[in-house]
Amino acid sequence: MAVELMTALDEGRQDVITDEKQRLIYTIACKAAIKANHRLGMVEMYELVRRVFALENINTCPHGRPIIIKMTKKEIEKEFGRTL
């Protein structure tokens, strides 16, 4: 079933994706995701960032957690105790 789903998605056939199949896709993505405290090398990190920025309209993981946050320079300085 998973191979069928991936083939359908690859071919752009969204019409065959039921709610149940969508949950399966989310589960597969979650299980395949890089977990907290898993160390990555510099090459792996660069590749991950490159692939994320190549995606269209993706701001959250399948569970709704943000994968990208925006911070101003002032907010970053505040976090590091560098503001006056």
C-alpha cells in the first residue's frame, strides 16, 4: 500500500489519497524523520536545509509543528543577552 501511495503522489494523483491514506503518509514521514538529539554532519545539515527550501508552501511538519521560524536581528540579540 505504501508503494502505491508514493507512486500516486509522484505522479501527482491526489485524487486517490483518502483520509486514511493521508494519515499513513504522515506516519511514514514521521517515522522516517530525523529525531531529536540525532547528530548530523555539516554535509547532512546543508543537504537537509537545501531540500527543505526546495519545497513549496511547507511551514510545518504533518503534525502542525513549525519547521521554520523567523526572527529579527533584535530578537536574536535579545535571546543572547546582547541588547541594551
